[in-house]
Amino acid sequence: MLISTSVWHALAEAGVTLVPRGADRAELGYLDARVTVTIIASPAPLTPRDIAITIDRHPGPGLIIMPTATAAVREAVEAAGWSWLIDGERQATGVLRLDGVRVTLRPPTAAVRRSAKRGRVPWGTFTLVRRLIQQPYATQQELAALVGVSQPRISQALAALADDDLVSRMPTGWVVRNLDEAIRWWLSTYPGPGGISTYWYGLTPAVEQARTVVGLVAETDAAGVVVSGDVAADIIAPWRAPTRAILYARDGVNLADVGFVPAGDKEATIELTVPRDPGLWPPPGKAAPGLPLADPLQVLWDVRRSPGPDNEEAAQRVWNVLRQRHHDQRHAA
């Protein structure tokens, strides 16, 4: 995630609001000041030259998040009118420039170095496995349309998955060789949805909170929000009363407008993410009535990381439903 829990906490404590406006853009607000910034998060320390190159590539205001920064780096960022944050292990610090207003989040202190930069996430491959689980015996042309990438890219991804014995080609199309193995592979390699997450607390039941957020987002984009986690799992395979709602939206909203308050990730009852992963949205024409649900594999992944001692049991029930659906679809094809 571009915005870690420590950054979210520090912004909330400083009275700064953050509303995602895309997977790497957010609106920051402080009192009457508002600015929409591009967020660049670096897992490694940067040099003044790195800062100059980054600012050159991203015209307009931005926010650079780093594990540590020298005085020269901080000065280079501020000279361009940009904002910077040091994302420490427990505390985020830095300076925000909001429409002429300078907001300081404590003086910078020593920060923990992060791991080396990871490679590009193969979202298309993860989406391909999602679609194969939901639509067995699909052709390469059908899969290209379902995934939203070119047919040559589908062919390349299928070849790699076939080399790992995850998929095979049948006379009528492509299938996963073993559903459980495919799900285990997906869960063990999926890096998460990416993007920007915000955390909120409310007093009403989780399902009601989810409906409130869906209704708020739907005012501007009816197809721009889906529900995952406990609330979605309770719809797919009822097991336990949901205590936390996880939602994904194409654009962020300020939930303070409907009575929620910013919270930490552990005590939050709402987690709202504007994701990078394009595959968690249901394919066109696959939406069911009622609350709009995320792709079933996303629901399973989110339930497995949800709080509570029985999350594994809840996840297993969702898994069982996926197994039965896949079985029915393969035999109906």
C-alpha cells in the first residue's frame, strides 16, 4: 500500500484529511486548504537527483514517502513545492504543502530502511486465474476480453501457468488443472490490491456501514464500489456476524461526511481502498443483485486476513462455495 498505517495515523492526528482520487493520487485537506497530489512511495532512500527526476516525470503537486531522507533531499522536495513524509516503523513525520499552507508532522527522526524495490506486479496473470476459476473452458479470445489484456499477453501468461501445472488446454478451452491448487497458488503469491487505504470507525453493524458507504459512492459512480471481507463472505457463505466491512472504490470519499471517524487499522470497522489491482472488480455482466461484491478470490483473501479467532473457518466456507461453483460450471459447460 502507498499509505501505511503509520502515515494514516499521523495524518489523522495532525488534522489532515486524505481522500483517495485514484490508485496513486489523493486529495489532502487541512482546514480550508485542499490539494490533490500524486503519491510516490519509495522503499529505499532517495538522493537529490532522484527527487529532480521524479518531479520532472510527474508535473503538478506531489507527495514523496521515503524510509529516510537527508536535509538536501528534504530541501529539494520543498523547493519544488512538493510534500514529503518519512514513514518510520511507528511514526510518520514530514512536511505537507497544501495550497500555500505548510503542515509539519513532527521533526524527522531516524527511520527504518525498507526492503529493496520489488518488480512490477503481474496483475494480468492474477486476473487470468480469477477468470479461469469462474469461467472454465474459456478460449484465449474470451479470456483476453474477460481480463482486459491482449491475446498475446494471455498466451504468454497461460504458457507460464501451464509450465507450473496450474492450467491445461482442453479441446473446448482452458481450465485450471486442480481448483484447490490454483487457489493455494493465488493466495500464496498475491501481493494484495495495492493502492491507497483509509480506515474508519462507526457504531452501526458492519453490514449497515457497508450499505452506507456503497450508497455514498454510488451517488457519483454506481459501478465504482464493491464489498469484500466479512460482509461479502456472510452473503456468499454465512458463518459469523461481520464485524468489519472492507470495500474497494474507484474513487475515494471522505467518510467523515456520513458520521465515521478516522481509526487505526486494528480498531477500524470500515476499510476503504482505491486499489491498483483491476482484477478484483467482477467482470461486466457478472454483478449480482444486492450489495455489489468483489471477485470471490478477493473476498477469500480478505476474510483470511480479517480479525477474529474464526477467520479460517469463515474462509474455508467461502473456499467450499468456490469449489462447488467451479464444479457446477465445469459440468454445465
